[in-house]
Amino acid sequence: MAASMDRRSARTRAALIEAFNHLFLSHHKTIRVSDIVARANVGRSTFYEHYKSADDILLQAMTRPFAILADAAAGMGDEARMHAQLQHFWENRQLARSSIMGRMHDKVTRLLASMVEERLRNEEGALAIPLRLAALQLAEAALGPIRGWITAEAPCTAEALAGAICRCGRAMRAALGRESRGDFPVHILP
């Protein structure tokens, strides 16, 4: 019985996420819970069994694209995958701005920090500062330039930014280690 409930719950969550993603990518300015439940063909109470709010489902929907960013922020990034993700952000920059800036800024940063924290969990004892602080630092360092880029504060190619985020993640991860692990080589640019 529990297995069938788990499958049903997973199907419901998937339907809600799919409905949210459809509405989001259709450039709806404001997505209300009523819009999501109508699109997913479920009841409002069913929605609230799985999510607290429309912001909550937005954060859940962001975990998949943010996985690539979390890898990069944690120093484990693949530049080609990060480049493709940044191109997607740029092509949908109005949506990206509304998702990672403004009222969502802190929530998105905490989400990314939690994802980075998961990736660094095995290195917790090797960090010079608490894991949560390191994850917050890495998340902010990755999101900061993306926020500036999608608002066109400074022109840059997605490829260049992807490389910078991945290299920065690797360098910062090494710099956050305890001194006993050795110094991270510093390269002075001409």
C-alpha cells in the first residue's frame, strides 16, 4: 500500500511541476496556485499537501537547472554544461531575472547553498569554516555574476562566464580548505 501511495504522490508532484513549468515558460507574469492546480487538474488541497506556496514550487522546479550551477559553484562543474545552462538563462532572461532576483533573491541563494552543501558534505571536516558558511559563500559567488550578466550590467559571452564560474568554484573550494591541505596556487594575470 505504501509503495502505491509513494508512486501516486510522485505522479502528483510531477504533474504539479509540469504545470508550473508550462505556465512559467509561457511567460506568465504572476503564477497563482489556482493556475497551477487548474493546469495539473488537481485540487487545491492536493497542491498544499505537496507545496506551501507558488514560491515553494518555483524553488522545487529550479532544482534541476540549478544542479549544473551547484556543481560549478562547488568546484565540480563542467564548463560545457554550464555554458548550455547560461545560454538557456540568457534566452529566458526576463524569467531568469524574476526567478533569481528581487523577492526571490534570498530564497534562491539558500536553495543553491543547500545544493552546494550536499555536494560538499563529505568534505565538511576539511573546510576551514562551517560547511553552511562555505556553501553560502560559494552560492553567492556563482549567482552574483549571473545576476549582473542577465541584467546586462556588463557584456560577456555565456562561454566566458561559464568558464569563470567553474574556475572560481574550483579555486574557492580549494581556498576554503584547512591550511593543512596545502596552498592553492595563485596565478597572476599579466
